[in-house]
Amino acid sequence: MKNKETSTISLPVNLSYLAAIQSYIGAIASKAGFSNKDKNLILLAVEEAVSNVVEHAFSPEEEATFDVICQLSSTELRVIVRDKGLPFDPSQVKAFSVKEALQEEKQIGLGFRLMKGSVDELTFHNKGFGGKEVHIVKYLHQQRIENLLEESSLQAYSQPAAKKKKGKISYHVQLLEPSHAIDVCRSAYRTYGYTYIYEHIYYPERIVEMTKTGDLISAVAVCNKTKEVMGHSALEFFAEKKELPELGMAFTKPAFRGQGCFNSIGEFLINYAKEIGITGMFAKAVTTHPFSQKGCLHHGLKECGMLIGLSPTKKFKKMEEKAGQRESLVLVYLSLQKSVQPIIYLPSHHKDIIEKIYKNIEAPYKLAKLTKSDIPQLSEEQSNIEINVNSSLLIANIRVKKYGKSIIDEVQLRLKELCFKKIEAINIYLDLCDPYTAVFTEKFEKMGFFFAGVLPTKSRQNLILQFLNNVPIDYSKIITITDFGKVLISYVKTLDPNQHLQNY
């Protein structure tokens, strides 16, 4: 991320340094413009995280240090508390009970609950020999679109009763300017309600700042006559390396549909991405109708996966909800630059479908024959795992960055915790360039994960497995428009353990 200020302090494992830590973080929070209330909430969460390190990560006689890292960007303050002490398992923290707290001297679980309620994001990262991290994130004060405009201007778009032939409207496509942001966010809200997976689309100020830092490449179709925004799409980056953006945040206002805005903006973004050296992109197309799939295919993006039940049904404030199942998405991919041929290790039971996917997306690879000599002995007990959770949309991603001896127990614990929190759709990303992916895939599938697809990046060849937590899916309602899409959905359905349970 560009324009991110990072500073680090290393301190002995001793609570006497807590005041210094709070002074350090408080100064940065004040510089960022947080109110006293929000600053105190940040400090509360940090106090609990530091206390957990001091009290539980090391033995009393152990001389050790830990780090507190502050990362301030244009959209958030991220505080990372990092140590190399005993592993922490958040699923083992007993839930706070008011009744028990009144009866016991020690209020077990209260601190953990206060941490989660004080900030916008709280995530835990076990990094094997690299130790563990607690990430505490508070977004800078920025208003959601529904707090900026009258409710009457935020009603869901109504679909025209009958198609009317429209004359050609003159427009041009350009990169988003700050003056476009409110119109873009309002139109996105009227299109998606509260269900768009990445909530940044609802914050005009955040959209502007992310385009400045390069975390978002946003383009709009603008009417030449009225200067109104007709449609929008963007390339969204979600990782530090910015290797593979997602083509998303797409909408066209109903009054301008049929003018080719979607295709024009997509072409503009693809050409722009090539010019600045982006190697590839992906998108997620809905399956309740064929339009977004057709648009992706038009630009050369081809199917590489099926993400079942990933997105919630559409919801609008103060509107009755229609009963429906979670939205399944077609994962599509487009290579923009020639890439080196990665060596991959395939789980034998998925070999045929994975090779078909690579052929479909025209991605190079070299298949390695898996022998015992290819698999080095695991030296570390713990794995390097990152978990991202979107509690509002009930989805989570688990990314295995390095395998350790306890990988199965670690993933089982994470899965148990996410299911306990009622997360409905959970994806795990495994690297096919790591021979251990071929070894452990079946073991993950015994937990209830099942095949979703493949997504290549510059540094990883991701095998995606998915898990549905008591989410009923009627596969007959999933629309795919190509022969290969039908092959993929059929393959995924046969492996979905929930389908087998529904048949009994």
C-alpha cells in the first residue's frame, strides 16, 4: 500500500511498559484525527492484546521482548502486537457470561469480548517460528453513503416492465474523479443493497483515498451531455503484493442499460492494467442470471471455479426481503502478460479437473510427479496461516502460507471457531506449488471442505476448497452459460457433502 506510515517499538515483556505503549499509539491516533472516544477504544483493545502477551505468552522467568507495530494509511490505523511466545487459540477463550462474572472473582472472557467490540477488525495470525500476531484495525472516520444522502434517493433500482428501444447516448470512459464518488456509492447501494462483499464501495471518502493510494483502480462511464455517471467498475487489490486484482464493483444505472457501458469500462480497465504491468485479473460473476457471466466472457475471462453460496441474498434497509438462497459465483480469470511456467503438485483425485481448468484459462504449468523424495520433512510444529473474516456477510478466507506438523489440528480449530461464530461460507486457499497441498487436500476434505477451483497468481497457484456451514443450496437455481461452466458445476455438486446429507 502506498503512502502508509509504519513504525515499530520493541519492548520487554512487562506490563510496566503499558503506559508507554498507550502514549505511543495515542499520539498516532490523535495525528490520524480519531475522536477521543475512538482513541480510547483503540487503546482498550491494545491494552488487552498486550496484557495477553505479558500474562500468557511467556513464563515469568523468561526474558523476552515483543513488538508493537503501527501502520497508518489514508483509510485505517492498524496496530499489530507481535510476539514469539506460546501460540494463542481464540476458539479456546471462554465466552463471557454476565451471570458467571457476578459469581466469580475473575471475569473470564471479558477482555476478549471488549477487544472485539472496540475496533472494526480483530484478526489472529499464527506464523509458526515467526510467532503470532494480533491485528487491531480501526477505520478513519468516514461516513457510509446512507448517512450522507436522503433515504428517498437510496431506494433499490426498479426494473423496467418492458424493454424500450433507446437511442444511442454519447459518453466517455475515464478514471474516477473525487466528484464522482458519492454518485458511485449511491448507485452501488441501490444495485447491491448491503450485500456487496467488499464494503469500501459504501464509503465515498474511502473510495477516493483508495484510488489515490493505488489500492483501487476505479473507472466510470460519464454522459457527455449531462456529466452523469452512467456506470462503474473497478480493479480491487486485496494483498500487499498487489499481484492479482479483482474486476468488480460493476453496475450500470437502469436508465443507461443497453448502451454498452459495462463492456466499455471493462475494456478500458483491461487496457489500463496492461499498460501498468498487471499480469492478470479475476472476477466473480453471479449465477442467478447470465448477464455478468456474458460480460466477463466478452472480455476473455474464463471459468476456473465455482464458489457456492459465497454471497448473501440481496438486502435493503427497511425493505421486505425475498426468501432466497445465498448467491453462488462463477470464478473467472484472465492472463494479461506472459508468465513463467510454475511447477505444480496435483492431488491425484482432482488431477483431471484441474488440468482442464488450466487448459480452459490458457495458463501455463508444469506437472510434477509426486514422490516421497519431493516432500521435505516438516520441521516446524505450527503452520503459517492467515484468516480474514467478514462477520457482516458471514464469509471467511483461510490462507495456508506454510505447512507445519500441526496443520490439520490448526485448520480444524479455526473451522470450529468460524462455525461457532455462525460464519456460513468458508474458503481455504492452498498453494499447488507446495507438494504438501497434494498430501493434505484429502484430509481437509474429510473435515467437510470440497473442491471449488483454481486461481493462479504470480507467486501462488491457489487450489480453493470451500465449506458451507448449514447452508442449503438448490443447484438447479445456479445458471452457467458455457459447456465448461456446466462441467465445473456438475463436478462441484457431486463433491458437496451437504448435497449427500440432503438426499437422506
